[in-house]
Amino acid sequence: MADRLPNIVYIMSDELSYFELGHMGNSYIKTPNIDKMAANGLRFTNALAASPVCGPLRGCMLTGKHSGHASVRANDGGTPIRAEEETIAQVLKQEGYATGGFGKWGAGGRGSTGVPEDHGFDVFFGVYDQVHAHTFYPPYIIRNSEEVPLKGNIGGRHGQTYMHYEVMREGLQFIRDNKDQPFFAYFPLTPPHGMFDIPEDDPAWDQYQGETWMKDPNVHWEAKNYAAMCTMVDNNLGSIQDLLRELGIEEDTIIFFTGDNGGEPRFKSEEHPHGFFGPNANPETGVVFRGGKGNLYEGGLKIPFLVQWTGKIEAGRVSDLVFTQYDIMATLADLTGTKVPDDTDGSSVLPEILGESHRKYSHDMFYWEYRGQTAVRFANWKAVQPKPSADWELYNLESDISETIELSNRHQDILVKMTAFAKDSHEPVRPGTFADPDRTLHERDRWAKWGTSGEDPRKKK
């Protein structure tokens, strides 16, 4: 369609990590659609989370701010962005985009200034609070702050209606309903995070029929479910791609597929010291990213990031460009000719995505803070202060991606510049607010993990 602004599909799988994908050499988890997307599109090797945990990174990404300026810095599930802060959806609204979100919000609980329908989303269907997202069988789900009951569910680990299926059904319908106009379909999908539960008849299990490790009684059943949940997300990507082709809008749509934060080494054992699936361990070389979810070493920040736009992006490209999630707003604004707010920190990655040599992506330094930790990236240099009372550490990521050789004494001149940038980058946090000081709706959503009564059903006989 001539002169049409591109549709944007942004899929972010909660904690699906860097080395948990087939094309990265993982021998356990099956991700054929993601692998095909990497072959047909662009794969970034140095995409970094804006924060090492769920809520803060969502707040940063949606508002285009690094964590020294962001309003969401706590990972309590409900801290909201402020009423006056603009999100990606509000930026895209400048050009008339239909905007929908499907999955886990994490940038403001119900009853707060941070709810998505007040920040540019025509519809958001899923959960607003992170704890609400821990179960896939909650008694209800949320559409624009209103509760939608889920039949046969009481919270916990069993029920009649699998929440994720409802989220995907709504998201696909949103694409169908808006096929004739530009749309932004944001899929912050919960799987594989949360309770590792997936229906026994989910099609994802079909890809593991011949896998001997799936039959090994020494492998925890939750690890098997985790793999199937990753494949379920892979199937979700395939469903979205199939729908775009069916509607004849594949070439009008740019698709992003990514994770949210660095990996957590789950299901560890003596045989698998970095976790059964090795989210931060290169299966081909054995090189390991230090740390993981919750800290500011590479293991907490490194995420998979793929982009596909049929006919616009050269197939099979790999880029080593360093960028972060707080660049996404600037990138989508550049893509659509819209303007970002003046108080944002990101830069557009679009020139790199499209291979435009006449324009360059530019960031002098990158900044992170979380729970007393601070980090700065400058070219291949990484400075980390693990707690306020600790000395700064300095690493050269080009030669030491595992952050094992501390170089601050040898390169004080570089460290001085980076720590000065850190000092200039921090301002006191100003989170949004709740209309109800008791946060009644938000607390109700948190208890929905186990049912709305607040009673843990595991204790019932």
C-alpha cells in the first residue's frame, strides 16, 4: 500500500534469554519461528535491557528514559509512571496509530497515574501488576482497568481458562480489526516467566516428542514446562506472522522480537551450574556472562533482539551495535516521523536497522541504576559500582565479556569520565501516584495470584 505508515508489532517475552534460542546453539529449547526470523531479518548481538528487572525496564522503555531519570525504579509491580509522562503509544498517536497492548504492563497498577489507557493505548488487555502475572489461571484479567472474569479459575496453578491464550486471542483480533490503518501492537508476553504452567495439550509439546531429556526423571518437571512455554511463545510469533501474511500486510509491518531482561540461571545443578538451559552461558564456547537478572553485570542486561521487515531489511544481517531499551521510543518515532518528548534519553536505532550509512546512531554513554547498584557503558568499557559503599569496577568488554579482569587502576582517566557521567545522570526519583492511598484495586490484583480473597488455595483441603 503506497505511502502507508508501517504497522509495528513489538513482542517482548518475559525472561526468554540470550542463549535460550535455537539459533544461539541451545540444544534443549525449540524455537523454529524465532530462528527463522533471525535468518530472514536482523539480529542484534549487543541489545541491552534498560534495567535488570521487570517493572523498571518497562517504565524506561515506554517513556524513553534511562533509570536515572525514570519514575519507575522499584520492582514492586505497581509503581506508576507519572500522569504527565508520555509513552511510545502517545508518540505514535501523533500520526493516528491504533494502539493495543497485550500481556504484562508493569508501569502502574490499577487506580494509579500509570495505567495504559491513560497513556495512549486504545486497549490494554492482560495484567497491570507483576504479581497478578505470576499465575496463568487468575480469576480475572484486565481490559482498560476493568475486570474480565476467566471461567473456572481461582488462581494458583490450575484452572479452566489459560490466561495466555486469552491474551493472544485479543492481540490477534486487534491486528485483524486494524488491518486497514497503521497500528502498534505491543505484546509484552508473560511466558516463560511466572509459575511454569502450560496445558498438557498445548501444541508446543509436539516438538519435544523425540527428546530423551524430556523423559528423564532426573530433570525437574518445571524445567520441561519452561521449555514448552518458550516454544509456545515461538508458536505465538508464528501465529502473528501467519496472520500478517493472511491479511496481506506482511510487507507493511515491521516486527520486533526480544526479551525483557537478562537471564536467570534456573534449574541449576552440579551438571548445569549456570542453569539447565544456560541463559547466560554460550553453549558453543562456554563463555559466560557474569551475573544475571537483578544485577548490572552483562548477565542481567544482555537480551535477544531481532527485527524483521520483509522487503526492507536485508535477510541474515547481524549487528554488533550497542543500544538499550530506552532507545525504542526514539527508534519508533524516527520510523513514523513523530516527535519524542524533550526529556527523553534515547537515540534512534533505525539507521542501523535499515542499513542507512548516511545516518548514524549515536550514544556517548549508557546509564543504569537499580537497588543501590550503578553502571555505565562507554564504547567497550563497562563501569560497575555494585553498592554505594563499594569501589567502582572497570572492565573491557571487548576482551573480557565475562567481566572478570578489573582494570580501574590501569585506566583511571576513563573511569573518571564514566563516574562523572553517572553522577550527572542521576536525579531523585519521582514516581507516579495512586488515587486511593490504600491501593485497593492494585492490592486486589496482587492477591489474584491466589484468588481475590487473599487466601492461598494451596492451604485449602
